[in-house]
Amino acid sequence: MSGKLIKAAGLPVIHDRAAGIDIGSRFHVVSVPSSLSDDPVQTFQAFTGDIQRMACWLVSVGIDTVAMEST
């Protein structure tokens, strides 16, 4: 290795108020930009009350777009 530092190029931010949700049968993992929350990744159970709590958290940190993934 030559000792040169290589700066990693990340993907451009398209929407800075977006969250990502990994949908599971028992729980959902939600991620928001770290600039919006002290705890940017949270897990919520797949029950109505927990999903409502998740929605309230997303609104409270200013999220207005969500991308969901499920396998």
C-alpha cells in the first residue's frame, strides 16, 4: 500500500427528511438521519400501539418521507 488516503465517495443525499424502515413480521427497525435525533435507529414491535408510537416519533423529528423494505 502506498500510504495515500482515499476519500470514500458516498451517495448524494436526495431527501434530508427521509427515514428508512425495515419491515419485519415481529418488529420494524427505523432509521432517521443522525442530525435529526440523538438515537437515530430505533426498533418498534409490530403491534398497533407500537406502530402509532413509531409514527409519532417520525413526525416529532421532522420526517416527511419514508422508504420501506420487506423481505
